[in-house]
Amino acid sequence: MSPRRRDTEATPPREGRRAELLATAAEVFAAQGYAATTIRQVADAAGILGGSLYYHFDSKEAMADEILSTFLGDMWAAYDRVLGAGLGARETLEAIVAESFRCIDRHRPAVVLYQNESKHLATGERFRYLLDSHRRFEEMWTSLLERGVAEGVFRADLDVGLVYRFVRDTVWVAANWYRPGGRLSADDIAKQYLAMVLEGIQRGSG
């Protein structure tokens, strides 16, 4: 049975409806892949006629753009608050990791979309900001890790580029399995992750 159409029902204000439709589109893009998803499929998932979607968005590209720019804007606002707090390198790393998992909690489908599609989308002019964000992200982490070495809180014998890639990949891959409302909250997972990375999993001998 097809989803019930809601075109003739009372609907929330336009901005609220846009947010609902973007959330639906993000879920569909994450599940099926951006290229494989049609406007009709997004509309069906939202329970509306395909043509009604164009009242809010002029294209599938416009939806992906808003989903990704909203996610990245929120992520960088959180990171900038941490970076401006004047914390030491280890405390900054801990806070950045915590904010990353909170961002996954708030934007999980958008994170999956970014991971799976950003390299392809960034070849288009509309999505060039994805490349800028990637460069800024790498520079932030590299600078933070080098500062930690200089402060004597991170090991100097480890390759900074390798550590950056390990942390980047092991944090953000969580979007593929994390589910809001699960047994562990985003903050709980961040604490467990930091304990493994900074302290290891081997039991102490003391």
C-alpha cells in the first residue's frame, strides 16, 4: 500500500514543513544513495505527490545542498566554540571528539550522505564548499595534534597524518551504526572512544 497522501491535510508552517521534508530526504539519500534516489522516491517517503515537493525545493541538488550545509554549519559552530575556549590540547581533543559524536546524533543521515557522496558532489560548483570544509577539518586536526606534541601531552613518535586519519575515520564511521535513543548516548560513546584512544584497552598492571 502506498503512503497516505497529505497534500489536502492541514500542514505545518512552510519552514517547519521544509525541515520535515529535508529530514526525510536525508534518510532516503543515506539509505539508497544520492544518485540512485529520485524526487518521486523522496516524495513517496514523505507521503506527498512528487510535484508538491517542488513547492519547497527546485531540485534534488537543492535538498542535498541544504542538508549538507546545515550539518557542516552546525559542526563548525560547535568546533569553533571549543577552539575558542582556550583549552589545552588534550582537553580540546576530548571536546572536539565529544562534539563530533553529538553532531552524529543530530545529523546522522547527513553525515552518511557526506561520507558517501561528498567526493562526487564536490566536483560541482554548487558543492565546492565541501572541499573547503575538508581542508579546514584536516588543518584543524593537524594543528591540534602538533600542539599536543609541543605541549608534551601527545606522543612525538607517532605520525601526525596517520593519527589524524585514524581519528577522523574511526569517529565518523559511527554514523553507519549509531542510532539515537540507543543503549549508549552520544556522550557515553565519546567517553568510551576517548578512553580507548587515549588510554588503550589493555588492563593496567597496577
